[in-house]
Amino acid sequence: MKVKIVNTSSLPLPAYSTEMSAGMDLRADIDAPLTLYPMQRIMVPTGLRIELPAGYEAQVRPRSGLAAKSGITVLNSPGTVDADYRGEIMVILINLSETPFVINRGDRIAQMVVARHERVEWEGAESLEDSLRGEGGFGSTGKK
């Protein structure tokens, strides 16, 4: 699928790292290093604007290495870029560690997955069909 993209930065376009990767890395389009302090959140620009076709969204997700090694994650994970949004893609990062974290220009800060989605039409009802799970949630299916 071809998607129009405007790149106002001098950074490379998002790309898949391997043949079977689902996500493409997003990079920080910043002029100077940013320090993200513990429990601080910040919106990091990417310099990218996209034009997705109807029926698709771009999901902005954390990078597993940043989360595991440094406690840096995407706050509204996954962030959704709707098909009709034409503004710059921004990444809301938060530092969940106890150590300040420095973001430099071009650092890979998140990943983006483009996915198809459906639109629903609600059909009012007085009841729902029974299922094996029923109303069980929040761990009701057990630990193993």
C-alpha cells in the first residue's frame, strides 16, 4: 500500500527494520537534546505528516528496548493517527524510571504500525447473548 508522507525534517522516513517487522521507527525531530526527567511527559515532534486511506489508522507505540532498558514509553499507547488527520505526528513520551533520560535529534523514540479498522453502527438492545466468559474480566480467566 502506498501512503503519501510529508517529511519536513532532514531525518530518514520511517522504515521497517526487518522483512517481517510490523512497526516502523519514528525519530525525534528536535534541534537540541531534550532531557526527560522521572515522571515527566513531553510531546516530541517527528517532522512527519501522512495521508492514510479511509479505513486505516497509524498506531504510535512504545519501542520495547526503550521501555525495558530505560523506562521510556508512549503515554497514550497506542496513540492513534486518524486517516483524516493532516498535522504533524507527535509522540507523547513519559519517563517511568528514576533517572533522567536524554533524547537527541534522530533518536528512535517510538514505532508506528499502520492497521485497517472497521466502523461500527450501534444497534440498541435490551440484552446480549450469553457467552462462556459472561461478565468476567480483569483477570477472571486465571493466571495460567
